Amino acid sequence: MLGRSLIIALLLLYLLRLGSVGFLGPDEPRYASVARAMASSGDWITPRLDGQPWFEKPPLLYWMTASARLLHLPDEWAARLPVALASVAFLMFFFQTVKREFSERTAIAATAILSTSAGWLAYSFAALTDLPMTVTLVAALFLAVFETRRKRGWLAGALLGASMLAKGLVPVVLFAPAFLIARGKRLSMIAGCIVVAAPWYALCLARNGAAFWDDFFWKQHVERFYSPSLQHVQPLWYYLPVILAGLFPWTPLAALLLRRKTYQEVSVRFLAAWFVFGLVFFSVAQNKLPGYALPLMPALAVILAVALETAPGPQWWLAACALMLIALPPAAAMLPDALLAGIRAAHFVFQPALPFVVVAAAAWWLGWRQKPALAILTIVAGIFFGVVYVKRTSFRQLEQRVSVRGFWRANASRPDQALSRACVNNIRRDWQYGLNYYAGRALPECGSAPGPRIVQVKNDLSLSVE
């Protein structure tokens, strides 16, 4: 009953204000543009951006968004709703799997930690490839390791194939430890993976030849792993603070990873070993982004849930997690500036957060009364209202200052119809892709000829008609 209530609450939370802000960053509008081209052209094999083949990512997210567009959903809903629903479906599977392998109490704690952590919440909202790859990969991993029925090897392989359609060959590397210990299911997993993934790879290679091979396989896999010439080079320790921040507000529980008693069960030791394997793999790669670590979060959530069960004084750990929520009001105020210019440029503004102190006190009391599941759900309720607060207070600013949708809507109705003929002049990369999406075409760079110009003035867009 508690688990079902948690899933329903998460569905409502994930769908809340899903289209209240336009596309953010460079990737959301790019992926949505590719999906729109697929839906309009009927070519579901070759991804195209602004009319040109574009092989940075495989097609699963494009297929999801294009299918939603065929249902005539609004732009942002078509791109984000499939990701949010995939997240909730996985959490249902995750809960049932952990419940069967460990206990219902562990399942409630692990699902709560994973589903309400900042990293999982963010990637369940954004129309990016990280969440679809994660849910299919981890579902395949759990079926391979925890499912005793050999016939489920086909399903594990099919999910691995779907993960390859979400983000290429990285899932194969991350799945390798599970493959090595999945006796009796290996052939069926290979077959299931080939049936799902091979057709698109073969057709795309046949249609596009060397261009697909050079860009998708060489540049996006080999060079992205070892070459420092790409855009996202980070130090070796990069993912440690990323994971700790992604765990918010459950970050204090990370200290429990140092307790040997956490790893008494074989299943926990495997998940810990796999987590370390994945962390080392991503850390040694030259190019790093926060979303790359998302597949590690489900295993980490299970380990933390087990650690919390075996820890002395769990009420103190839960209260510490709840107290972290007092950072939500300041974070909501800082979010627009942080997305525009980085966290260092965002000015801290104190905001009162007394309700979260009450949540912490309630979580401590329930934990002290040996009702850990209710204590965890109390924190989840605090997170729920905290996220609602963040969305209500920051999304309007994000729409006006970070996404270009607000700018486009405000100027599209101008009597001179300037936007239909506009060019862009040295604007941010993410705004360029956003403008291209809402314009329905690639806006050209401005030359010396007079005409409508979209220019960047500090951290704002401006339209001038010359």
C-alpha cells in the first residue's frame, strides 16, 4: 500500500508543470527538432537536424518524442512526457524487484531515495537521452542478476538492446559484469539484444555509410572517451561531487557507505562492485557530463537503503536528510542565474524554510518510534512540496530568462512579423538551438545587410529591426 501510494505521488510530481517552461539548454531543442523532422518526414532511420543527417545519438528518444507528436501533444509535452512516464514505469519495476530480492522496507527506502533525489528528478523532467538509457540498462541488469527464470534472459537482452538504441555502445560496457555472472541466460540475452538493436544500426549504416560510421562510432564513442579535444573535459574526481549533489537531499546517507556491515549480503556486494566499476569507467573517460553518472544511481539507492536499515540511530540520519531541504528556497532563487552563467555567478539569497525544519523533526520522531517507512515517506512529502515550490517560483523566471520560448512568443505577434525574417548575431549556443526549434528552421548568422536581428545583450535576447 505504501509503495503504491509512493508511485502515484511520484507520477503526479513528475507531470506537474511539465510544459510550463520552454526547452532548456542546447540538447532539449536539438533532440526535439530531430524528432519533429522524423514525425513530419516519415524517415525513422536517419536522424536529421536542420535538414542534415545528425548522428550524435541513436534514435530511441527521437522515436518516443515523434510518437508523442503524432498524438498532437504540445511541443514540450511531446518531448518530456515519454521520459517522465518511462521514469515512473521503471520505478514500479525497481520497487518490485528490490522488494522481491531484499524486503518491502528496503524497497520503499530505495525507491524513495532514487525517485526524489535531485539528479533523478531533473533527468525525469528533461527530454534528454540519459534517463531512457538508464531505465532500460538497469532493468536489463536487474533481470540478468536477480531474476532466476532463464526465460527472462530474452527480456534482459531486449532491454539492453533498447538501451543501445538510447545511447550507443556504453550500455554494453556497463552491462558486461552482469553478463559474466548470468549463467544460463547469456545466449538468450545476446539474441534479444540483437533482435532489438541490430535492425536500426544495420539500416542506418546501409543508408549513410561512412558518414554514420565516422561520426557515430568513431567521434561519439572512441574520441569522446579518450580525446581531450571535445567540449566536456573534466578532472578524474569529477563524478564524486556530481553524485553527492545528485543525491540531494539524501546526501548525508553517503557516509553510511563506509560501514562494513552494509555489505553483508551478496546482492549488495555485487551492486557495490558494479557501482565502482561504472564510476571508474566514467571517471577515466576524458569527456564527462553530469548525466553520464545517472545509471549508477539505482544501485547506489539500494545500497543506501540497506545501509540505513543496518545503521545505528537511523532517526538522526533521516533528520539530517530532511534538514537538507532548507536549501530548496535559496536554490529556487538561484536557479535561473546558475543555468545562465554557472553556479558561481548565482547570488545566494536567504529564504525562510521553517516548514522543512518541521519535516525534519517529524522524520526524527517517527524514526525514534521505529517507524522508518513512515519517516521516509514524511521526507518524501517534504520533497514533494519543495519541488512544487521550486517549480512555481522558478519556472516563470526560467521561461523569461533561460528558455527562448518566452522571447519567441513575445515577439512572434509583432505587427512587422520580424521574426519570420530574423537572423542571429553571436548568441549563446543553447539559445541558438532553441530559436531554431521555435522558428522551425535554422536561423542564419547576420551579415552586413540590414534586417531584423536577434542579438544577445549580456544575458538577455533583444530583437532589433534595421
